[in-house]
Amino acid sequence: MNPPANPRGLEQVFPILRWAKHYSRDDLGSDVFAGIITAILLIPQGIAYAMLAGLPPQAGLYASILPPMFYAFMGTSRTLSVGPVSVAAIMIASALSAPEIRSFQDPAGSALVLAAETGLILALMSWLRMGLLVNFISHPVLRGFTSGAALLIIFSQSNHILKAGDWNECTLDFHCLPALLQAYQPVTLLIGLLSIAGLLLFAGPLPKLLAHCNLDNSLATAIGRSGALIVVLFGALAVETLDLDQNAAVAIVGAVPSGLPGLGFPLLEPERWRLLLAPAVVIALIAYVESVAIAKVTANLRRQRIDPNQELLALGAANMIASVSGGMPVAGGFSRTMVNFSAGAVTQAASIIAASLLALSVFFFADLLTTIPKASLAAVILVAIIPLIKVRGIAATFRFDRNDGIAELSTFLGVIIFGIEEGLMLGISLTLMSYLWRSSRPHIAVVGQIPGTEHFRNVQRHSVTTWAELLMIRIDENLTFANTSKVEDFIYGKIAKQPRIQHVALVFSSVSHVDATGLESLVQIMESLRINQITLHLTEVKGPVMDKLKQSELVAGLAPGKIYFRNQDAVSDLVSPGPPLG
Amino acid sequence: MNPPANPRGLEQVFPILRWAKHYSRDDLGSDVFAGIITAILLIPQGIAYAMLAGLPPQAGLYASILPPMFYAFMGTSRTLSVGPVSVAAIMIASALSAPEIRSFQDPAGSALVLAAETGLILALMSWLRMGLLVNFISHPVLRGFTSGAALLIIFSQSNHILKAGDWNECTLDFHCLPALLQAYQPVTLLIGLLSIAGLLLFAGPLPKLLAHCNLDNSLATAIGRSGALIVVLFGALAVETLDLDQNAAVAIVGAVPSGLPGLGFPLLEPERWRLLLAPAVVIALIAYVESVAIAKVTANLRRQRIDPNQELLALGAANMIASVSGGMPVAGGFSRTMVNFSAGAVTQAASIIAASLLALSVFFFADLLTTIPKASLAAVILVAIIPLIKVRGIAATFRFDRNDGIAELSTFLGVIIFGIEEGLMLGISLTLMSYLWRSSRPHIAVVGQIPGTEHFRNVQRHSVTTWAELLMIRIDENLTFANTSKVEDFIYGKIAKQPRIQHVALVFSSVSHVDATGLESLVQIMESLRINQITLHLTEVKGPVMDKLKQSELVAGLAPGKIYFRNQDAVSDLVSPGPPLG
């Protein structure tokens, strides 16, 4: 919709070409540093979000290699970090936990189908140029959704910290909470709590301490960002040396196949594709909305532009490549992107470097990852996810706009009570209904003239001159099927109270669209007024509206009514000289 | 939403009290005459629309007695004629033809359930004050729907003119057309064609002839309106005297139980109620939308007011009484209301008189109705329905608004191809989608000052003064979740092209609502601009918007940005003196 000035051909499809030709040595320096920092975060996050989705660790790692590289070529954001993200991961977990999908006994294969469908849906939306239409997810709904999903994530991960043993059936179900709490396993709990303490240390006190020591700035940043990697590797070392997986039944990640992903197409099973289509639509929507929101935040800070339809295409390509390279659905991650941006990433070269480093570590150090305790990964997720819960904001939203507040609260509760997709759909439906409801009750005002000026204002808010023979009515919204009824009621109601009236002038300064229903309503108002010996006029009609009305029967039938350029012209022409009414 | 001035208690629920106390002898004279004319039309229409719905004749007659009387007490229209209507009748036929409903082998009982559900839904909508929300049916969709339904009616009735025998299975199915055409029955066809000719004679040439003969005006009106009754009675007489039902297998109405309807509650069968709920919702919507549209047309001609929510209640009551008095779903009929109005009806007393006359004739002359040929009734329906087909209007709608034209054509074709309800739903969905789509692409313009005036206009349409350090952007729509993305893109796009810019002033003259997403977007724009050393200002903020923004973080954080009352103030304050840019 808003591509940067004159992109053509290849540059349109591969925005990387826009910056690659001006790429400098300075840029490379910045990007290499940011890439290292991002890779340090990407490795534990990749494994952790795979676990959150109910998938083997390599699904998250593989999704962190080729997808960000494809995005780097096709995305319009210079700093978005694409890969596994927490909210998409919990949505994948929810989709995979449906009984019909479990019956395939192949969660990794189902994740590939999900990624393929997510990619195809995103590409289709790009082709249909739906980049703007998907905005029907309002901020409050998105916030309520994210808070609800984060709460579900916390619950689903808390069992990794409390309980030993392998994956259990308790994900996304609050009823097994008591059983969980009774079966807690002391060593696992200790690992989990120590991991959380370590992460909090790296997040707050440590960077402050380093700042005191006059440490080199880049090094301080690198140390500050490496908390997750250090905690996870420390956990792996502890399990390894004390044989905790054997001696204390601590759950670990297990064997990660060393080497790189092979390319292969996910199984062609129509039934599985059909069953996963609905969750894929929701994952695609959320992946897109979250990614573009994050991309815009960083782009605005550097006066860069994001093209919504190209983003749809780039994210679609990233998900399709995720599906053929053994990964899981991907999106732009908020925390990773902010880390990448603040570490100084200038272009997507940083993402390519991060992905390459991750690929190297999977290739050479896969063994190191085997004994990572799941409790440490759960701690990484918990610490990352808690800031996403913004329940207090609901009250502020409610104060500003009651309907938005209701939508935010309903989405939050809907996600927790009815499920991830159901909650989101509830929020979207409520927003659309309240939008239509509001549109059907437009703001309409009788206006008068501020004495001595050419300004016209609402008679109820300003002390203005009005006239017995002329009624000026300003319609503060586009005239469409949604509100013509209300407009008609308002006009007829005002006329009934003003017996000496001869002219009605509709002020169109706020009307920038009139649909067929609006036009017919205007014609009917004109005719009803005429029967009552009142003439209809229009003033301050905007260019595009005037162009449309000129083709219609309204303008032809308006005489003796006129269309005035300015309100002042209407008053001069229609009001007989004499003392004003008040 | 817009009740007349200070209605209280009983007057609110029974608007009849508003006119009954001022009722004069003159009013009575007018209403008696209009009542007689309307009754003459009501008798054949009642029987014909029952036949169209696939119901025995008394269903239509009974629906013409108590429902209009109840409406007379509760409705806010003084001239609306409530009873069986053609479009509702074809919808009833469609609902009753579903295999699950046919299996009950009791169409009359199902019609009572439909009427009960329609009444309850209307009352519920009134209670929820949805009088304005139901406007999501746009005029083009309503017109496409009516044209499509009229075409289905013509087809369903043509078999009564062509073929002898009883009800057949061919209603609403074009595939049996060839079979129908081959099996035509000459005497029935002759009766049908003669009936059509008679009706056309009464509709056009006869009133003109009578006008020539200087006949008393009231008598001329009465004769002109009695075409349907005379044609139908003439047909009955022909069948009676020539025994055509025996000798030529001409289908006749059959025995109409003499006497008045008993009051009784329709059968309590949960399954039947469940199956008929969806069609009842659609009938309720259409009954309401059509009735209010007609009521408004006549009310506007006499400066009277219609209260949408009270109409919902009155129509709901009329349908509920229809269901307990042996009738069928009712609504306000277009042709009958116009006849009633132009015959001089002053109040709903005319409807009460018409209903009483109909009740008397059912009580005393039921035998006369027995031998009415169905072909004559079909002719009455055909002549009434043909003017409702307005296919040529689709091209005009398309020219004025492409999306509205597509919606009208899709609804029309949808009704014919997929069915009545499906077509309507298709049209509504298309309208809502195009509404959201349009809302997401608001009109935004850079404005400048018309030299020597205080007027500000779009730089692309007028020759205006602009400034290097100040960018004035007018947002021509409410700022909501649907369009913030586009607004942000527009602003950042313009800034990128104007390097010396220091101030951005958003002109809010057309903004009458800002939702939570819009507010957050404004805050984000403000902060992004600040990082780029640009200050955000607002001008011409409307009262209600200002009230809301004052509570928000936006106004608190705006400084050094300001909120100006007029555009002129912003220019005086922000533009340094010197030669303007051009």
C-alpha cells in the first residue's frame, strides 16, 4: 500500500537489494556484533519455544536457521528477528493437543503442516493485498490476547519446574493443578528456582555492576544478554556432572540430532491439513500482526518504512521454508528484535549472521544441548513471558473507551477460559460489533456562527448565532447504510421544533464518503423537505464527495437548493438581513 | 432512540393514546373510507399470500384481523397496514419446504411456530434497543433481495396459472420448469390470463375513464382499488356456475372454515422450534426493515415520527398475536400501506376498521371464498409483485458505488441461485466487508491555506500556501483500530519527503471519535516524531474528542506540542515570518 518511492521488479520482491548495494564496512561491524548477541539469545529460545510448543528441540533450532535468512532477503524491516516466538508456540501447543491431531502420534510432522499452511495463508493474504484489512485486530484485543496467552504459557511451563517426568497431559488445563502441586520434585524445583534467580541477576543487577567497573561497553552488553545461554549451559553441566537425569529423575532435553536439517516436504495427508487449517489461520493472523507491530516500532525510530503486503509475503516465505526444513511456524519476536536493535543491528545481515552462528553450534555442539534440564528452559520462558502480562492496562483502556475495555477484558478471560483461538475470535467479534454499533450512531450537531468570524460551531458547546429560517446541520461522519437512519431521524426531529424554517443546509465538512444508501437517503430527505416547503442545501462538500454526487440524481434535483463552497456563503445567501435570532 | 417529546409510561408503550384523545369526527370520516378501501384489498391479498406461503387460506385471513389491531395500539406509524406480505410469504414457503419441516406434515402449525419465534425475536431486539443496529442491511442489498424474492414468487405462482391440480413440489425449483410448461391446462390458463387482464384494466384505464365521467371522487377511488376483489369474486362465480373444478379440474381455494379464529398456543415441540429459528431470524429482520422503511416514507410526508425500537415491539406483538390466533408471520405491506395512505387514512383507526370488515366477511361470507380459482389469486400476486423487480437499478448503483453495485447484484443472484436466506446473508457479508475495507483506507490530505483567507484545503485540489517547517495533515475519518495503520504510514511517508520539517499539525476537524487503538497510535506518532526532533500538534479538535483526550497520556505528554482551536492559530504560532513556500 505504501511501498517506498518507486521500487521496481526485483527490489520490490527482495528489499535486501535496497540496502545491499550501499552496505559499508561500518555496517558490517555493527551487524556482526548484533548477530552474535542475537545468536546467544536465539539458541536457548529456540529450544525453549520448541518445548513450549510440545515439539522436540530441533524443531525450534531448525526454525531459527533458514526462516530468518529468507526473511532477510524479502522483509522490509531491517531489524526484525524472525524465528520461534512464545505466543505462536503456545498456539501450536494448543493446536497439537486436539485429540484428532494427537491421534496421528507425530507432533513434529503436524508442526510442519501447520508451518506450511501458515506460510500459504500469509502469501495468499499478501496476494489479496490484505495487509491493511487484518487491522481488525485492535490494540486492546491484541493486548488482552497476549496477556491471556502469557498466563497460559506460565501455567504450562510451571509443571516443568515443579514436576519430574516427561511431557504430561496437563498443558492448557487448570484442573490438574492440584495434582501437579502435590507431585512436585525437589531437585527439579531447585534447578528451576536457581535458573530464575540467575536470569534475574543477568537482567538487572549484573549490568549495573558492570557499568560501575568501567568495562568495555560492547563486552558489557554481550555479558548482559548472555544470561539465558549461561543459565541453560550451567544447568546442562550440573545434570551432566551429577547424573541428575538418572539419580533425581530430572527431565532433560534429550538427544538433539547433530548436523543440519534436510529439506523435505511435509507429509501429504489431506485430513491432517484440513484439521490444522483453522489453527493455521489464527497463527498466521497473530504472527503477522505481532511481527508488523514490532517491525514498525523499530522502523519508526530510524525513519524507515514497513510495507504491510511485502511483510505478509516475507513471513509467508519464512514459514514455508520452516515447513520444508524441519522447523515450526515462525514470526518476528519482540524481545529478540529489541535485543538485536539495541545491540546496534543496522540491516538484516545481523539476522543472517545470528542464524549462521546458530547453525554452526547445532552442527558442532549438539551434544552439549542434550542434558539441558527442562526446568532451566521453563525458567527462560517464564522470565521472558511475565512482562507480556499487562492486566492493569485493562482499567486504563476501560476509562478511555468503555467498549475497548470490555473487548480487552473479554479477550483476556476468553483466552483463559475458552481457549486461545476462541478468546481471540470473541475479542474480534466484540470489536466489530461495537464498531458497527458506534457507526450507526454518528455525531450530528446543529451549528451556528461564532459572531464576527467565519467559524461555525456546535450550538450546544459554543455561543453562536443561529437563524429562524435556516438550520445548519453538520454530519460528523461518512454517510453510509450504517447511519442514514439516525441522520434522517435527527433532521426530521430538528425541523419539527423550528416552525419558521425555510432552509436546511447540511454541512459536509466531515463527510468524505457517501455510499448508495446515503445518496438515496439524501434524495429522500430532499423530497420530504420539499413537500414541507423547505429547501435542502449542502455546504463545504469535499472534492471526492462532490465528484461522486455530481453524477447522481441528487445534484440534478437539488434546485432551488444549492451547493455552497463555504458555510459563510450559505448564510449570506439564505438569511434575510435583520437582527439574528440569538 | 428518538421518541417524540416526553412520552411517558402508557403513551410510550401504546402510542395510540397520543392521537386517540384528540380524535375528531372528521378524522373518523377519513378513516372509515380508507378502512373500507384497505379491506377490499386485504381480503384477496390475505388469501393469496397464504397460498404463496403454502398455507390454507384462513392463515392469511386470520393474520389480517388481530395483528393489525395490536399494531394499531402499539405502533408509532399512523398509516402502516400490517398483515401478510408477499416477501415474508415466500420466505415462509422456503422455510416450510425444508425436508425436516415437511416431515411434520403440518405446514399451518409450523407457520404458527414461525410467527411466534418472529415475534419473540422482534421483541428481544426491541429490548436490546437494536432498532438502529439492524441498519446493516443496506438499501442496495435490500433492493437486490426484494428483486430476487419477487422473481422467485413469480416463478412459484406461474404454476398456478399454467397447471391444474393441487399444490406441487415445484415451488422454488427451476428444474421442473419444462415439465410445468408441457402440462399446462387450458381452462386454468384462460382464467389466469383473464384475471391478469382484469387487474391491469382496474390499475390503469378504468380510473382514467371514471375521471372523464365526472364520477364522485371517493366512489372512483373505491372502484379503482377494488380490482383484486372483483377479479377474484368473478373467478369464484365462474367456477361456481360452470362447475369448472369438476369439469375442467380447475384448482380452487376450497373450504374456508367460517367463523373467527380461536386463540390457542402453537404446539410445544422443541425440535420444530429449533429447526425454524434460523428462518425466523431472517423473517424478523426483513419484516422489521421493510416495515420501518414504509412507515418512514409515509410519516415523512406528514412530518410524523417513527420510533425504531417501539416499531420492533409493535411488530413483535403483532406476530405473537398472529401465532396464537391461527395466522402466519406479518409485517407492514408496501402496496396496502400506500393504498391506505392515499385513500386518506389519518390514524390506525383505518386499520382497525379494515380488520373488522375483514373479520365480518370471514364470519358471514366464508362460503363465497370456497370456489375462488387459485389462478386468479396467482394473478393478483403477479400483478402486485412485478413492480418490485428493479434489476435495471443495479447498473445505476454500480455507477455510483462499485462495491454497493456488487453487493446488490450478488444478493439478487444469491437469492435466485442459493436461496432466500443465503442470498441475503451473502449481501450483508459483502456490505460489512466492504465497509471495513473502506474504513481501513481513510481519506487523509495534506492541507494548506488559501491565501488571504482563514480557509485550509487539500493541497492536491486547491492552490494553497504550504510551509517548509510545518506539515498540516487532515484526517478525514474517526481514528480507530480500523485505520491507524494507514494514518501512521501516511504521516511517516510525508515526513520522509520534507527534510526541513519541525512541526506536524494534525487537523482533527473531521475526527469525532478516537478509540483506544487510535489513542495509542497518536502517542506512538508523538514519540517517534520527538525522536526525529519534530513536534506534534493538534488543531480543530471537536468537543467530545477533546473531553476524551484530556484524560489520556497524550495531552499530558504533548508539550511543547499544543492543541490549537483553529488552524490559523497554529500557522501564526509555528511558522516563522518570511516568504511562504508556494
